[in-house]
Amino acid sequence: MIEAIGSGLAALLTPQALLFLFIGVIYGLVIGILPGLGGVVAMALLLPFTYGFETAATLALLLGAHIATIWGDSVTSILFSVPGSAKGLALCFDGYPMTKQGKAKRALAASATGALMGGIIGAIFLALCIPLIRPVILALGPSEYLMMALWGLTVIATFSEGSLMKGLTASVLGVLVAFIGMDVVTATPRFTFGSEFLMDGISFPVAMIGLFAVSEMMKMSIRGTPIIDRSLVREDSTVWQGICDAVGHWWLVIRSSLLGLWIGVLPGVGASVAGLAAYAQAAQTSKTPERFGKGAVEGVIAPDATMGANEGGGLMPTLAFGIPGGESMAILLVAFIGLGVVPGPEMLTKNLDLVFSMVWIIVLANIAVTVIGLGITPWLARLPSLQANLMVPIVLSVCFVGAYATRGRIEDVVVAAVFGVVGYLMDKYRYSRANFVIGMVLAVMIERNLHISLNLYGNDFLLDRPIALAMLLFVVFTAALPFLRSWRRRRAAGRGA
Amino acid sequence: MTRGTQENMISVLLLAVFGGVLWLCQDFGPRARLIPQPLAVFGIALTLIQLVWHNMGRDTAPAMEMISVDAGAIPGDGEGRPREERTQEQLGRWGEAGAFCIVALLLALVFTTGIFPAVFLFTAGYLVLSGYCTPLRGLAYSVVMTLAIYLLFVGGLEMQPYHGLLGAWFR
Amino acid sequence: MKNKRRKLMIAGAMAPALLSLPGRALAQASDHYKGKLVIVNIAGSAAGGHTRFARMLAPYLEKYLGAKELRLVNMPGGGGLKAANHIWRLKPGANEVYFGNVSTLLLANMAGSPGATFDPTKFMFLGRATSEPRVLTVGGKSAIRSVADIQKLKRPFVFPSQGTDEDFYTMAVLSDALGFQLKAVTGYEGNADTSLAVIKGDGDGHITGWSESLGAIRSGDKYPVMMVTSQPSPDYPKIPVVTQIAPAAKKGVVQAMATILETHRSYIGPPTMDPAAVAAFRAAVNAAMKDPALQAESTKGERLLSPMDGAVQQKAMVELARSSTALSPILKAAVKAIQ
């Protein structure tokens, strides 16, 4: 194994591989910052140019681009509260308040360092866990995934943006919006009104562009002032503070990384859930949960560490079974075929050096992203103080072009505009946009896995699946935790009085 | 119109949406409506409770420990006050109607002129009419920005531009 | 330093565009399209598999059509239905064709899909670029080792599926033709997800493209039971072919299904397409497929070609239109069973 670790690194230390890694990272950062576009788009567009190069160089280009998109996504969430995809949503909760308090540099640096540490910890544990991956994946099925999704839904009960009633209403709306389109389980077009466009459903990235980016620009155009008025709030934080924050919270980083690795290993669960789950666990295990949502740096570090580690986990089903854990991994699989590499159990025995090359790519790409990220942070931190009359036309235009670019369908521009208005109204009347998005992300996962579980194991499927039952008990416990804490606190206060 | 009336209107709108979902669910098979139907009923119940509580003047704060992720209420956004307290002055010259019109205008431009001419016209118009810069500078900025977006999306990302009604007419 | 970094970022963003500039046309097979603009509507997104094939073929097709420009337009939506509906509605004389998976169009129409507003057998078939043989596999640890084992099962054969895709319809036809009970479990995310279900033993077996299951077959995670093709192939001589196994009374239905699956990635034109245009396009597709440079590119990029002449496809469609009356009720019943 040690030999494979060494030869995996040696394959990467060629000028071509290092150059490709660098190009991939820069390209991924640009794509990640653009609204609506993520790692899948970055990898798909690079794929045609990968044939005929060294295996390690090709993988460095693709994986480097994919990993860089993650931090690119975090940047817009922290600076503008505009997540480019569901992955970045959790970063808005504390990253954006930090920006408003003049701590943008600190937040960006903590985010980049958290992602780097998560990526490295994820890669180390990934290397150690390789022999365990197959049995773990084989032990889990649709019922367990259903429980994972339900756990994600309980996160809704943890967040508040206004009242609980309105928060729940928003999540119900999100779930229903996710059901628009052809229901693949039953081949029934739902809420499509005969429209060809709606048959494909509402594109998630486009809805995010509308709900967050367009509505924020509407607010800014009304207000006429920048996100940060430098005459009122000065940027007084430093990059170094952010680095120290991430390193200082090493235990939180380790926990979040392991969570990210775990979620990544489960095919189909995805990084969208990972960021939110990391945020929830950071808040729930904190001794001062009341600081969360108001600019707690832990709320930035935890999601980024999780998402950094998630990518390594996502590689595992792809390598162990040739089964991609998500869309981006499916593209990687196409590249494998082009390179003559056949993923499957043999990857973890005969091609172990290639597996370690990928582990090293994750580490090196994370280092490159962090170094570049920390380097550009001082410039990025100035963006929120740009004048509203400059920001609004530029960001709105990029949003509309981005919405169109996600699927190449002009109707998506209308969807972005409509969701922009909906997002504005939700914000104004305090219906949580975060809950809406969580509902939208988890709806299809819950529906699919519920149908499959009922069909495969019958109505009493939980009795057949002990792991799922244990997970359900855990879900109930975590959902009840905020109520229990509140009850204990009130009881203690009552006794004190 | 008071805030309370606006809240009630939103609740009525939500009731109509959830009611509509419930009605549409009647056409689906039992499996297709397994989740949407009860969810719509839940949505109606939530909205009715919200409506009643709101009109009784009750606060809907739950008896649980929650993490507020309401970034709008964080001080330091140049206002330092929650949204409800925004004055007409803070709503700008055109207020909300202006914001809705801006989005509608950009949408209309995209459909008529195509996506990149719309970006150019919109940015140039906004920069000049908002008084951000002189007409000449506004034009220069718009040209640079449109070109940058074009190169990034069409050159770098191989997006096929939408040409709009005018584009189709010219062709 | 700042400028250098900026230049590198721009270079990074621009690299794919610069690398994708196609070579200009040099030769042609017919004069019909000379100097004209031809639009190929790809039934999928820019990042999808159809687009990768269409892009590879485009410069060669442009060369043999002699067209001024062969423009690729992505028209994703409804699993190809949007692009197919667009082609169906074209006015005579429009130089536009469809490229994508034609099997799904045929199946969607026969199953009465609400989005299919066309009769796919009436399209002009202009040539196939590629088709992958489909294989029915079971889990490596499954007791099932043959079609006879499936027929002898005292319970339904559990088939994990994404939804009403071609594998779902194919399985419904196989169940009817080979006489075994089927339990379709829909809702899986895609072939990757159904593969895992089969390997784990949650499902008995499923249908995929041959290359998709090859790795799992070699590693022993899956076992091939039957090829769903019209002809046996020397590449997999030991695996029985469905048209050989099916009882005589059901051979027609099975053959029709195999024909549908073998249309796969093809070019099709509107029913109103000018016969001269049809002939010119078919000739150009055939010539492009024989171009040594394209063949070398296809081998190098692992995007293998399996061409079929458009005229041959058209003849098969006439047969198919006849047998579709038998297929249609089977497909519709399968859809009803999952609702």
C-alpha cells in the first residue's frame, strides 16, 4: 500500500500533470463563482480535451476543476448570500452575516482553510477506509437513504428565518415545486399543464439563482446602497484570522470531514445534503448555539470542511463498483473508459496506485485552491462594497445568462425571474428561502426511496432493515433535541426563579 | 395597505396554491399522489393556523431552541433595522415597483433582442439612468462587460446564444 | 503578477473554445446541400453523450454534405421528445434534422406518452451512427443463471428501473414474450443505481448497454443471461440471443423490440423532407462513417461507431409499424401497472 501511495504521487509529479491540475483549478474557480454552474458543467466541458494525455494529467484536469468549483461556490454565498448551488446554501447562514459585520476576509480565509483541511482529512481517511468501502455500500439500501433524507428534513426544524409555521410552509412549497415535471416512478406528468418545458421539472440551480441572486439584486436596487456601506462598517478582519479560526477548530473540522466522507460514500445522497448536515451538527454540538446564524465562524468552517471531504467519498462507489456517486462522477467514469481504465473491485487491488493518484489529486487540488483563494481574498472582500448601481446590472445580467446556460433553454430565464420575485416576497414576508431549498433538494430523494422501500420490502420495511430503524431513532432524537434543550433550559430557569 | 393586510393576502394566495395542488392531485394515480396530496393538506393546515394566529395578534414563536439564519436582520447592512421598519425613503425613488420593473424589463429585452444585446442594453441603460456614470462611460463599461460575458459563456462554456424575436425576424 | 494571474485565468476559461475550432469542409458526396446551412438538433444537453457523438461526426458530415455550415443546436427536454416534436412540426424545405436516441421516441409513442405528438415510423431515417447491444444481467451471487431459471421462479422477477425508459419497456416485452412474471421497481436514479441494486441483491436483474455492464461482468459482480439483439454476435458467443429463445408465436414482437433498440443514435428528418435531400443526407452519413480519419478518431476517443444505412432503417420501420399494434398494448399495460 505504501508503494502505491508513493507511485500514485510520482505519477502526478510530471510537468504535464501539474500544469493540467493548475489549469483545472483556475477553470473550476471561475465556473464555481458563476451562478448556476458547478462541477458537472466544468468536467463535462473539459472532457473532450482529455483524450491522448497522460492518465494522471487527465484526472488532474477533471478532478482539479471539480474540486475548485466547490470553493468558488462558497465565495458568492459568503460575500453576497447568493449560493451558486445547494452546496453553498449553508455558507450563507453565517458567512454572509460575517461579511456584513466587516469580516469578509476572515470568513473567506476560514472557508478556504476549512475546505483544505477537510479535503486532506477526507483523503487520509479515504485511503485508510478503502478495504471497508464495498461492504459499507452493500449494507445500505433505499430505506437507509430515506432515513438520511429525513434527517436532512429535520434540519428545517433547526433553522428559523421568521416563524416556525412560515418556515414549514416554505419547505412544503419547496417539496411541491420539486414535484413539478414527469414523475419517473409512475410515469405521470405532475403539475405540468401540458407544457413540454415543465415536463423536465424546475431546474434546481435556476431556482437558486432566482430565489437568492435575483431577489438580492431586487432588494439592492430598492435600497440603492451596497451590501456593506464602508462609512458604517469597516473591513477590519484579516486572512490570517480566518486561517487561525479553521486550525483552532480542528476537532470540528475532523468531525465535519468524516461526516462529508460518509455522505460522499453513499451513492446518490450528494454534497447538497452534506453542507446542511454539517451546519446542523456544528450548531447542535456547539456550547453556544445562539451565536449561529449571526456570524459564527464555525458555521463557515463546518460546511466547507464537509464539502472538501465529500469529494473523496464520492470517488469510492465510482472506483469500487464502477458506479458513479453523482453526475460529476459519471463524467469521470466516461474519462476512465477513454483512458482504458475499467473501474470495479480490481481498482482497489490491481490499480491501487491510480486510486492513490486520485487521492493525491484531491490533496494537491485543495492546496492549490486554498493558496489561490487566500491570495485573492483581499480583492474578493472588496466586492460587497461596490456601489449598488454597478452591482445590480452586472449581477442581474450574469444571473440571466447563467440561468440560460444551465440547460440552454430560454424558458429557464423566465423561471429565474419568477423565482426572483418569489424569493423577494418570501424574504419580505419572512418565509424561509433556506427551508424552501432544503425541501426542494430532499423531496425527490424522499419520494423515490419511499416508493422503492415500500415496493421492495413492503409496508413494514423498517422491521426488515435494522440499520434503517436505528437511523430512524437517531433522526427522531436529533429532531427532538432542540425541543428538549429548550425544555431543560426553561426548567432550569424556573428552578432558578 | 397595512402589513397585516399584505400578510393576509399572501396567506390567501398560499391557500389557493395548496388548494390547486390538492385539486390537481385528483387526476394522479395512488402512487403519484402518495406524497403531494397529504403535503398539500398539511400546507393548507399550516397556512390556516398562520392566518388565524396572525389575525389574533399572536406571535408564532415556537417553544424550541432554533438557530436564526435570518441574514436580513443582522445589523451592519447599512440600515441596522429589520425590514418591517424600512421607510419609504429607504425603498428608493421607485420603490418595489421599480425592482419588479427592472426584472421584467431585462426579461422582455432578452426575449426581443436576444440574450447578449439585452445584456448590453440593460447594463448601459441602468448605468446611465441611475446616474452611476456618464453616457459615454456607461457605453464603454457595457461593451466591456457584454464582451466578457460573451467570451466566458460562448467562448469558454460553448453556450449557444439565444437570438430573440428580432434575431429570428432578421434571419 | 496581477496581470499574469488574470491572463492565466482568461487562458483557462478560453482554452476549451480555442481547442474546439473545427476544420473546414474539404469534400462532398452530393450537391443538394452545397452552400446551405444545415441544422442538427441534438436531443440532449451540451454535456451529454449525444452531443459528444454529434460533435465528433459534425466536421465529417459537413464535408460530405458540402454544406456552408453544419450547425449543432442542443435541444434537450423530455428525453428527446422536445427535439422530436420540433422536427415533426417543421415546414417542407427546412434543412433541419434530429440527432439522438430514436428508440426512446418509438417507445414513448407506442406507450402513449403524453409528450409524444408524432408518429415516429413516419420520420425520414437518415442513418445510424452508433448502437450498443443491450444485455440482461443478474447479480453475481444470484441463483439465476439462465432465462429458464427466470421462467421457473415461483415469484416475480424483481427488476429495478429508473422509470419508463427503454429498459423498462424492453423488460415488459420480454416478460410477455418469454412468459415470466415481472415486478418493476421504479424510482432508481439511473443505471448506476439499478446496477448497485442488482449487485446487492435488492433486485434480480436489469438491462443495460453491453459496455456499461462489462466491468461488472468481468469482476463477477454481474452475470449475463441474455442479449437483447436481433442477431448473435461473435463478441459474446456464449450468451443466448433473445430472438433465438423466444417462442415462435412471440418472435415477431421480440424482433420488433430488438429493431427499436437497434435504432439507437441516429439522424432523422421530418416526414415532409424532400426525397433528394433524404438521399443526399443518407449518402453523406454513409460516406462520413467510412472516412478513415473519423474511424481513427472514434477508436481513439472510445466513441465507437456502428453505422446503419438510413434506407435499411426505413425498411425496418415499415415492418415495425405493422408489429407495433402488438407491442403497444404490452407497453401501455406495463405503464399502468406502476401507476
